Amino acid sequence: MPERSVQGWTTLADLRAQSLKAWGTGALLREVLEPGGLYPRRRPLKRPTAATLRSDYGAARAWAAELLGAAGPFTVETSEVGRTTVGANQLPAAAVFASVEDEIAFAGKAKEAARFVELAAELSALDPNLRRWALRRPLKLLELGAGALTAARVALWLRDNPGPGIYVRQLGLPGVHTKFVENHRAVIGELAGELRAGAPNDRAAEPVAELPAEPGSMLGLTSARTPASRFAAVHGFLHPPELVRFRLLDPDVPLLGRARDLTVTAEAFGTLSLPVTRVLITENLVNFLALPELPGTLAIYGAGYGFTSLRDAAWLRDCEVLYWGDLDTHGFRILDQLRAVHPHVVSVLMDEATLLAHRDAWVTEPVPSKASLSRLTAEESALYDRLRAGAFGAAVRLEQELVRWDWALERIVPRDE
């Protein structure tokens, strides 16, 4: 098959690419399921001019022969070119597909289209309202295959059992297990939404499909932290409680015998009453474990954008709270959003001096934040802006675990210790 000609004429490959593009948007499958009067469909062709016929008649003739020879899934409309210059020549002007099935066959997708029609019929048999989802997400239906039908059965169960008050693990549907639900949460939500939208009493007032979280958003401070917990909350399932891991760094404060490293539920953490005046939050596990004994100090393992546990811990407002995160744009974004709940949080080891003292440890931040942050100090904001602008290099990042330990201790341990 010839490559695209230097003149920009539409080749057979170009024409097929147009059909594949329509397939890729789902338009051809939607037309199969719900014809919209688009066919017969005419796709215009870029073709040689009269001047080109004079200068490169052989190439123009080969181009026309390729298109005319491929006719079958489509017919070729021709029009006259060059009557007053080189003589009248009938050249291909458009490819016309009589039906969407013809264009699908030309794109080489006939088998997939037949499978789509079969799956859409099975969805509709479960509930006619699910046909709307097949129209809206035809390629997803094809991708999931029988999995979409299983997801639909979960959605039907949710419709018939609102607010079940059980764990997903306890669902007794054939082929449905925790991993299946985890892998298909968004689709189950979409299908449940279609069922609610089609309910006689219009129970669709509240959307049930999961909304994708903005990359890097700190969900913990405004809603359920994880996709699994959001799914559970929306559909009335029980979900394991969020856990908080902390270490009491003061050996003189009694806790549970010799236990100093504890994990409790977020609810229990919010009710703590400990004789501490200082709390240090770090996102790195090794840093958390390596922190030395410090009077009146509690360490919390934060784990990135996951500070839901701190939202309701009102007792933190009476403590000095330090946050040690990665020295990159997302580290500052976490700090900014943590301050939405606890405005008095102070950053440590997130300054320009620390950054410049560790040039040999710099790495590249995969997707720097572009968010506008309003809760940073003037110094923090200036450093955040310089990181965003690439003042130190492209997407510079200093991970907290790469900060030299002696440097870190000098800034974490109070001077009078």
C-alpha cells in the first residue's frame, strides 16, 4: 500500500485511518446500536489538481488506481479535473460507505462490532436502562466483555439492596469477589447511576459514579481518602476503619507496657489524651522509625496525601505540630492542605538551605504540582514557586529519606536537648 503522497492526496491508508479514528471515539458502535441517519456516509478525498496532472500524471494515475481498486466496502465518487488544461480526467473525489457495517468492515472491526451488539443486548436484557451505558461507553463495554455483565449484576443488586451495611467481601453474587469490585468500582458506579436515572421515582438525584480524584489532591481532609472507602460510603457498604500509626518518643510517658509503636483507628486517635506537647509528622517510614527519644514528643507516620486521621484530632491544636515532607512541589502541597485543618503546623527540613546542601541527592519529580497554594509562609511560597519555575533545574526533588541524618537531627532535636 503506498505511503501518503508528498502532494497530500488521501491514500487508502489515510481513508482507513479516518474510519479507525471514528471507531476509536465509539461513534461507529453507537451508530450500529442506535442509527442516527449518518449513512450513506461520504468521506471527501484530497486529490491531484490539474497542475499536478501535467507535472506528475503517472503518480496521479497510480493514486486513483489504488482507490478504485479497493472499492467494495465503499463506492468511489469521481469528478472531472483538467478539462481546459490537460484534458478531462475522472478522479476519485469521495469514498461513500453505504452503511456503518461497511465502514466497520473496512476498518477491520467487524468481529468486535458483532461482539458489542451481543453484549449490549445482554445488558439490555438485564435492565433496559443499561442500554444507555452501552451507548455512552461502547469501547469500555467491549474491553470488559463478560465482566461488564457481572458489574451490571452488582449494580442491580445495589439498586435492590440500598445501604446494605455489609462488607463487599460478604456479597454473595456469582463471580463477584472483593478484587472484582476493586477493579470495577467506577464501572459499577456508572451502571448504578443509569439504573437510578431510569427508576420511576427518579432516585438519580444523587450521582453514584465515582468521580476521579485530581492527581495529588488531598482527599483526606475533605472526603473519604481512598477510592475503596469512597465507594463504600456512596453505596452503603461497611469499610475497614482508617488506621493511624504513631510512636511515643518520650520513654517516661506510660502507654501500653513497653509498647511505644502503636496503630489505632482514626476515631480512637482523635480521642487520645497524652501528656505530649510536640508532634512530628513524617511521610517516610524509616525516618519515622529512626527518630530518637525526645521528651514530650509523639511521631506520626503520615504516608503522603493521607492525613484523614488528623482531621478530627482536635487535641493536636494544643501541641506544637511539625511536618517533614519531601522537598518538592507535592511536599508543599501536602503541607498547604494539612494547614487547612491545623493552621499552626510548622514545616521542618523543607527550606532552601536543606535543598542546596543536598545537591548530590536531587532526583526528578515525576509530575510537579501546578496548584496555587495559599497557606504557605512567605519563605515556603517563594521556594515552592522557584521549584515550579525550574529555578534549580527541571522538576527538582529532594526526598526526605535522602537528607543526611546528622543534618536532620540538628533541626529536629530542640537545642536544649
